[in-house]
Amino acid sequence: MHGRPRKATKQEDPAAAAAKSARLRELQSQLLHFHHNRIYTKEAVSVSSKLLEINPEIYTGWNYRKLAFQHNLKEVSDTDTDTDTETIKSAIEDELRMVEVALRRNPKSYGAWYHRKWILGQKLVLANFDHEFRLLDMLLKADARNFHGWNYRRFIARLKDVSEEEELKFTMDMINTNFSNYSAWHNRSMLLSKLLRKKAKGFHEEESILSDEFELVRQALFTDPSDQSGWFYHLWLLDQTSTPHKPHLVSSWPSDKLNIEISAQFKEKCERFPIIFCFNQQVDGVNLATVTINSKLVSSEHITWKPLSANNSRKSKIWVGFLENFNKYCDNSEGLSVEISVHCCESIVHSEFVMKLSHMDHQGKNGDGFEELFLWDCPKSQEINPYLVSYDPWRLRVERVEEDAKWHLDTLSAEIALFKEMSECDEDSKFVKLTLTRLLGAHNSIKSGGSAYFEEILKLYDDLIKLDAPHYRYYRDERSLVLLDQMTSSKDSLVEYCSRCENSSFSCINPQLCINFSGLNLTRIGFVERLLWVQILDLSHNNLTSLLGLEALQLLVCLNLSHNQIMSFTALEPIKSLQSLKVLDLSFNEIGSHPVDTTRYLCSSPLSHSCNVTETMEELARENIKIGDFWEAILLFESLQLAQLDMQGNPVTNERFRVLVEKVIPCLKWLDGKPVR
Amino acid sequence: MAEIPTSDYPTIDPTSFDLIVSSTGLSASLLAAAASVAGKSVLHLDSNPFYGSHFSSLPLPSFLSYISSPSSPPNLYSDVEASSQSLPEPSRSYLVDLVGPRLLYCSDETVDLLLRSGASHHVEFKSVDSSLVYWDGKLCSVPDSRQAIFKDKSLGLTEKSQMMKFFKLVQSHISLTRSGTTTESGEEGGVMIPEEDLEMPFVEFLKKQRLPPKIRALVLYAIAMADYEQDNGDSCKIVVSTREGIETISLYTSSIGRFANAVGAFIYPMYGHGELPQAFCRCAAVKGALYVLRMPVIDILTDKESNKYIGVRLASGQEIFSSKLVLDPSYQIPASLSPRETVVSSNLSSYVAKGVCITDRSLEPNSANILLVFPPKSLHQEQSTAVRALQISGNVAVCPSGFFIVHLSTPCEDAALGKEYINSAMKALFNSRELPAESVQAQTKEEGESVEAPTQEEGETKPTLLWSCAFVQELREASYDGAVSICPMPDANLDFRNILSTTRKLFQNMYPGEEFIPQNSAADNIDDDADEGSPE
């Protein structure tokens, strides 16, 4: 069934085809007639049988049968109680037989399979499981990878309460018959996950079970490296090996033991101070009950926690809470000392930090800053290290590694050695290369100070981009993440990308440190948990199309995105929540280049009633600006208090658009390098 | 031969035929069937009271007397050496193939011929469950398919990928050859093996593919079924060329899955190989051939003047005339009829050493019918030929259920050496029954010392030999002159392909221009051919 070219359907005799379609039309109109008039007589139901036998894809037919089945069942139980079970049994058998006939015509008919499940799922009588399993054996013999069959098998196994162990054995049999079977491998991974989670008998030792599975899948991979099914299973195993099961905190702002020096200007300007938690996986339940704050001056009630995620889910990797009116407390000489404990995700994480007013206050201008144009030419400076020493987002990571990772590291090392050997004799296999790359990455992520493989991984991705051109975007994305991992992996590496911003006049928490990731061919953003403290970020001259992840950088004041490939305002959604953002450079992107923005429906909009039409919009509408064309832009700019915006070199930019921007951002001082008004 | 009163012989009428065949061996029966299909009148005789001649399957006592009988003319079977044990009872329910160990490839020509002639209606087959190779003193399964390679526990990971790569190359070559593509570098990613590689010795080609020795041995002896050690270079008797090797693999792989209910590449006929000649005899009988058993030919009649063949004198004294005659290889042809031409002139070994064993346990649990190969040097450092063994079970109705017959064979020049290989192969596979007292002693000793040792030994316990015998069979080639053809003896091969092609040549020589059992000769039965030919 798989990997075989599809045969062209035989040209039917036109007369026969016409007769067939006429018959179908007639049956169909009869069915609809019965359906609308709720006629469920034997004759009426037999019409639906005839129709579905010819074409099992008519969903109305199946639904009609469900209604008829319920209707007739009710009638039976109302009138006669003695013959009950027998009648029900025969009614069920009729339905099952009907489904079988339909499935013989098309074994992949969703409607037919669903109907069968629906009938048996009612549990009116005990199902004839032998028959069902026999049917499944027949089906899986004809087409071992048919996912309908596998789905149905899971359904029946659950209905009969077949043990996971038994089903696991069945997957092994199927794999032994032919290991090129995605469904069997997939089901195996599902069953194993369940058994391991339950710690069922014989499944206590996860590590030895997984080792056995590695051994098994290796047999498939080495026998036929060009078969993809085994690689998918290997990917699952790798995930089991490299991803910790429990969520844990990977970084926070302010980090533990941090002394924050706050400039007077910052204190004046900002009323809210962000506290950010980053977890390794999506969590929920970060709230007043789980976060306790121990401080003389503030209490946990001062903070509301919200998840930062692009969709509106209640789960997120990143959570932010705002300390309101914090400036009131910073004045005393000891500063504001805060101790936070997070109780979610099974372990408790403590973090202590102190906020103080900076003594070496900026010899600043008065006013609210941004009187001058902010320029992005920050010279490299030598005296950066001291600050980075005080802020240490890498410590948490090192601590985590000490959890007994020996088995994981050993397993990964063994796999790495194996696939290196394989890639030597099979140089052109993208699967070998990709798996090797992932293994190296996983090893890096577990090993403390694991930076050994960065160059190797980057080279492998470069090879893959050449080797497997159709998937180059995926490789480029992955490569970007590896590059970001490498650049942010330690203080020493990050220093290379730091410079000190001298020309700005605005308020900062930290000495004005600019992170410069420009011109690196980045297509994606990652490892933001190591950059939570960043206020000035230069991402210009990359190939960014998406900004997902940037929402975590709550302290960002200046962001340079010029010369990227951002295509729409909806792609800018992540920066909507950056409340401190003042300077945004979007010049020379591709905003407005594409008439259809396919991601538009993902974002909140008045169209989806996920936000309301604002006053500004109404005002713009009065001035004859088609807000329908620009509401993403309006919503974005409305939510930010930008002082400086650069939009040059985007197809969307024109005189009318400038008018709109000036209207929507009343506090804007600079637009496209020119003063506003 | 015992004196039989002449009055016991039936009188044959008519007295003149197109063809007289005196032997019901496979080759002779095929000739009788082919001639009948071609519309010739055929008289088919056999001196024995049973069908099959040297291709028969005989009950154990009859088998033993058949190969040991001094009357079976001159030394076709020799050096018979049976174990001192009494025959397992009921001894007549053990059916021993004279041609064993032998199998049919699901896709080989013999099967096609069975289907074509309608002979398949008279035979049923069972499939061989597994294929083993003796390597490093252990039995390993032969990884003969993608799935078998995946499941194999004895191959290393790299070996698996090397072997699979080789199979893929062969597969691509085969499929391109079949589709008739002639370009050497096939399009669409397919690769063909270049012509000069096809001419080189297969073993050299395998080396060129960088296959390690173990995989080379697997491919050469357990899949391509080479008889002689291929690593010997020039001293090797029959060097398998790459072309031949690939052809066998092609046959092997196309055999897997030809019949839905056959698990592997090989099938074995129910009731033994003796059924095959009988099936063809029936085809001949359907087309009008006349059959008389227990009827030896005692003399060949020649024309006085030309000294050419004209007919035979039977044991009954009756003289029957025909234009062509086919004789059993055991028949002493009068010198007057020579010179003769052999069909295949080769420097083949002149003997094949064989063994027959009876055991009460399978060589491998969960498998009933097993093919096993001992590659050269696996038994002895000097062993220069492969020894093949075939275990067949009660499920092919050749022995009581729960028991097994194991046939062994190896070609040889020197009878003694051949038998030595057979005996050491038997020793490698089975515990001899003569030793039980010793082994019990050894076990009781060890029990006192350690607990682990006995359990380990238990796992390695071999099946016990209930009875065995070894013997040597002479290989005789088919030969012919104008009117008289002599059939070949069973050869040392695993399958009947050579016998078949020899028979085809004999037939073409006898009746040039006639087709050898043409396609539609069983037209009335063609519908259910596919079912009938497949094992149940």
C-alpha cells in the first residue's frame, strides 16, 4: 500500500458511469427525504445502506443511520422488554455488517470507522472482541501501516481493557514482520510512555527499558538507513533521554543574589518593575498561591502573574509579574530587598535580590530622554565584564546538570560514536547527519559547560542545507538556535557580542550595554532565558521572519530589527508586550510586501472579537483611513509607547501611513530619523 | 535379481511404440510426460515395484536395502555405514528421499513445470521455516531478507548495513535487468552491476563490495549455494561467477513471497521427493502413456546390419520395438552402442557423500523444516566443500510427528573424505546415543561443583541421534546417441534446476523441434494452478 505508485483509476465505460451517478443521485435524494422527514423504517434505512455501500464518504448517510439506530432502539425499549437484548444485538450486528461492507469498498473511510466506534462505544451489549480483532488482523495484514486500523485497534484494546504489555508485544510482532511501519513504532512509543509513567511491573527501570529500545531501533536504522520510520522512533527516544520529565526553572530576572543599581531616571520613569521566570517547558499555576514574597516592603499581593505566550493559552514557558510602584521603596539606603520562592513544579526555587538607587548617577540631561535620535553605532568597549559578572544567568543551568545525568550522557555518547561511524560509511544520508546533529545538541544541553560540539553541529547543519535543499528553512532555523546557544553559552562567549552604548540619553537599569547579534544569518530567536536582562538589542541584518521568543525580554528599551525579512505586522505580535520599548527600528523589512498575511488569524483582532475597536481607530476612521487595512499596525503601535520608530524601506510605508503612525503614537518623537511635528 | 516366473509378467500390447522409457526417475518421467504431451506413444517401464527409481522416497528398511543391495548394479551406492542402533519403529513410516537433501525454490523452473504440466494437482508442498548457517561452532539464522537482517542477533550493526547495501545493489540490478534496461548506469537512481564485474568470480565481487568474510560466506554458501570453497582461487573446482551468483540470489528473492502461505524461499513436497516423478508419470498416463512396473529390460535389440537400436527384450521375454529408448543410469549399456555423448561435460566431482539421520528433537525450537549450510572450513580446516543439511518433520508426512529426518550431503572426489565431512557435520549437530552413560556421569560431577554450569549446558543440548547412516553415491551424467538416451543420477545440488535442463536437452535431442511440455499442456486445469502449486 505504501511506497508503490498509485495506479490510474480505470476509465469507466461512460454509459455505466452515467448510470452509476444517476443511481447515486437518486439514492441520495431519497436519503435526504427520509432524513428530513425522520422516517426510520426498515425500507428507509436500507436506502442508506445501498448508498453507503457505493459511496462510504457520505457523512449524512452515517449520521442518518445513527439517528435511525437510536430511534429504533428507543421504540423497542418502549414497547417490549423481553426481546430487548436480542433485538439490540441484531440491530448492532446489522450496523457492524454495514460498516464492514463500506470498509471493504474503502478501508480508509473516516465516516465508516467512526460509525463502528460509535456503535461499539455505546456499550449496549458486550462486543464480540474476537471478531473485531480478527477483522483488524485482516486489515493490518493487507496494509500494516493503515492508521485507521491502528486507531481502531487502540479503541478496541481500550474497550476490552487489553493490557498495555500485550499491545506492546503486538507492536513488536508487527515491527518484526516489517519494521518500516510508522504506526507500529508510534504505538510502541505511546504504550511505553504509559507503562513507564505508571511504573508498571517490569517497567520500573526506565533507563534499562530505554537502552533496550535504543538497541532495537538501531537494528532498523543500520539495516536500512533510508527508511524513515525508525528515525522517528529514534527521535522519540532521544527526546526521552535528553528532556527532563519534570518542569524546572531555567532562569529568572532578577537572578538570585543580584544587586540591581537603578538610575534615578529609571526610577522616575518606571512605575512597574518586571520579575520574570523561565521554565524549561510550559507550565501553569504561577500565581499568588505558588509564589511567595518575603520582603519588608512588598508582599505577594503587589504582583499579578501572567503567562507570556503568543497564543492565549494559560500555559507558558515564561511568566512575568510586575512589581507596581516599586520606586516608592527604593529610596532608603539599604535598598529594596526581595526574596521570592516559587512553589510550582514540585520543587521550590528561591531567589533573592536587592534593588538600590545608583550613586554614580548619569550626568544626564533632564527631560524624559530621547530628545536626541538614538543611533545604533555602539563602539566596542573593554569594561564590560564587571557587569556580566554580577549578572549570572548561567548558574542555574550548571546546578541542574548535577542531577544524575550519567546514564543520559553515556547513552548519548554511545549513540554519537555509533552514528559518527555510520556517517563515515554513508556520507550522503541526511537522516544520519540530522540525527547526529541532534545527538550532539542533546549532549551539549545536558553536559555542564557543554560547548564542545558547537562548531561540529554548525558544520553539520551547513552540510544538511546543501544536502537536503528542500528542507533548508528547517535547518536554517535549527542552525540559528545553535548559534544563539553558542553565543550565549557563557560569559566569555557573550562578551564578544557586547558593546557599550554611549550616545543614548535614556534611563537604564544597567550600564548601557548593547547586545549585538547583527549579520549572523539568524532566522529564529531562542535562548532568551539567558538574555532577560538585555535592554538594547541589535538583531539587524539577519534573516528573521518571526520574532517569537522576544516577548520574554521585558526590559528591552531599544530594539533594532532593520534589514530582516519580516513580512507583516502580525509577525511583530511578540513585541506588543514589551512595555519598556522606546526605540524600534523596522527599516528595510518586507512589511506589506505580501498581500495575503496567512498568520493574521492567529493574532487578536476586532474581527475575531478578541479585542475591541478603540477610540483611536474610530478617530482614524473619521479621517478616512481604512482601519481595516491597518488594524494590526494600529493595535501594535497603540500598545507601545515608542519615542523613536523607523519604518523606511518597507512596502507599506507611505505618506498616509506616516500620518497614521503619528496619530496612533502620540508620544513619538522621531519617525524615520526625522523629528515628528 | 530373484527369479520371477515369467508367467507373472503381463503381456504388453501393442508391441511397438514411439518411445520406451525404462526408469521412473524424475528425468525419465519428465521425458515420458513431455513425449506424451507431444503426441508420441510411450511405454513406461520400471524394474522396481515402486515409482521414482533413484529419485524415489522409500520407507527406511527399503531405503537401506536399496542402497546396500549388491544387486543394484555397479556401485552407484557404496560405503554404506549405518549406525548399530536398531531402526526406529515403526520403521516403515520413515520415508527417506534418495535425492535428499533437496528443495524447490518457489520460483524455480521445476515449480513452473509442475504448474504447466498439471502435475501440481498431484503434489502438495510445505514451506521451509528457516534457513541456518553453521558459523563459529554455532547455528545462526541466514539473514536473507531486509526483515531477517533486522531481526538477526548475530550480525553487528555495521555488518547489517553492509549486507543490506549489497542486497539493495543486487535488487536494483535485478529489477533493471528484468525491466530490460540495457544502459549500464541506470536512470532513476537504479544501479546496474557493470558487465566486467558480472564476469569476475563472485567472491571477488563480494570483496570489491568490501563485505567482511562472514557476510561473504553467508552470501556465497547459504544464499548463492556455492558447493566449493571460493576463496581458493584457481584450485577451486567450480568458481561461481558474479552473474551466476546474482542469478541465484534473484531466484532466491523472487521465491520469497511468491506463494502467500510459504514463509521463505523454499518448499518441500508432502510425502517426500518421490512424489514428483510420480506426478509427472500421471501426466503422461493422462496423455496415454502405458505403465508397467516390475518389468526390467534385460536386453537391447539392434538391427543386425546397421547395428542400430530397434527395441528391447523385457524380463517377460517379450520383445517391444520403438524408435527411441530412455534408460536408467544404472543400466549397463552394451559397448556396441557407444560412442556416446554426455550432455554436460564437466569436471564435476564424481561422488556425493550423503547422510540420513533420525532425531526426536528439532535443531531449532519453533521450526520444523530447516535448511542448514556448513560453509567450507566451518567443520575442518581442510574442508573444501560446503555441507548442506535439511531437516524435515512430521508435518511433511515423512516421519511420525515429533520426529525429524535430517538429510546431509557434500560433493566429493574421495569417498572417505566426503563421509568424514558428513560424519563431523552429524557430530556437530547431534549427540550420539552411544554416549549417554558418559554424559550422565559428567553432569552429576558438575552438579556438585557449580550450579550454573549445568543450566548452561542444558541450553546447548543438541538433539539426540536415534539412528543414522552415511553413504556415497556416484554421480553419473546423462548421455545419448541417436536413439538411446540415459538419464542422469541425482546431482549434488540443492534443487532440480540442473536435472531439468539436462532433461530438456535430452528431449530436444530426441525430438528436435518439439516443445518441452508447452505452456498450455494443462489448459483444462489452468484456473486453479496458483493455489495448487502453493504449499498449504
